[in-house]
Amino acid sequence: MKKLLKITLATFACLFILSACGKQQSNENKKPLQVPSLSSAFDTSGISLQKYDNIKVSSNQLKGGSSKESLMKTLGKPYHTSDTKLTNNQNAKEYTWQLGNDAKIKYIFAIVYKDKILSKGYQQNTSSKLVKKETIKDLKNGTSYNEVINKLGSPLAEQISDGIQFLTYQNDKNGNAVNLTFKNSNLSGKNFTKLNK
């Protein structure tokens, strides 16, 4: 079980490495940025938020969760497929749906092992609104996932693996960001980092 948890954390690291920082909108006039809702971001790509939400991630024991067949029926043919090695040296597949430069969502991915979805996530094509570091620091451990989304808006990126959710928010135009970790839908950790450009 601990090995598969390491897999999910390694996957999140890979997601972060692959992430690209989009050009920021200017807020020189001090007006708040208008960020589309996550639902509208998915709708403009042709893959609805409901379809994404319908993809269920299995537990580390491979219980529950969507099958590969169900995944393909939901999202259609992937743009890219690659082999990946898990930390226990087992082979898995990573499927990516690239949604185009004009879509708000850059890509969706899913990692499949033994016909089960181990992990899923997405990254937006453009940055979500900038969230001040002080606002992040004010969030207390135990704050619910929904409360954080309501307060901060859509994240730049998300990944879900076996009851653990990771959200990435950008703090400033210099690419400073934070990764928020949720266990059982409650905030359990914050990691300040830098986005790759």
C-alpha cells in the first residue's frame, strides 16, 4: 500500500514537471481577474466536467473505481499513450487527452494499472487567478476541499489518487505556486514551490 501511495506522489511530481505556466493577464487596473468556472472550462473543450467527475479512481488495493473500458467510453480515444513503471516495478499506462490551445483545459490524464484507474487529473491551459501566499497561509488544516474551492476558485491543476487530492494554485506572475494536499477531502498539507516555465 505504501508503494502505491509513493506512486501517486511520484505521479503528482511528474504532473508538476509537465505543467507549463501560461501567460498571465495584466491586472494593472486593479480589477479582479475574471476566471471561467471549472464547469465552463471543461464545456468549451468538448469534454464536460460531469464526464471527468464520472471517472472514479480505485483504492490502492484496486477496489472500486472505473475500468479502462469505462474510461475510454467516457472520454474517447486518448491523444497520447505512454508506458510508465510504478515504484513496485510493475508496468502501467498513462493516457492523456490533449484538448487544444483554444480550450480552457490543456489536458486530462489517467493512469491505469491492471484495468483500474489509479489516478486522474487535469491542467488548465491558462493560469487560474493568482492567489496571494498570505491567503494560502491563512487556510487551516482540516478545511474541506469544497471550502477551499469556494474561497480560491478553480486550481491551475488537480490530481486525485486513492482518497488523496492535490490542487495547484499560482501565487504570482513569477511562477511561485502552492500544492495543497487533501486527505479524505480535508486539507492536510501545503507545499510552496515554483512552476516550470
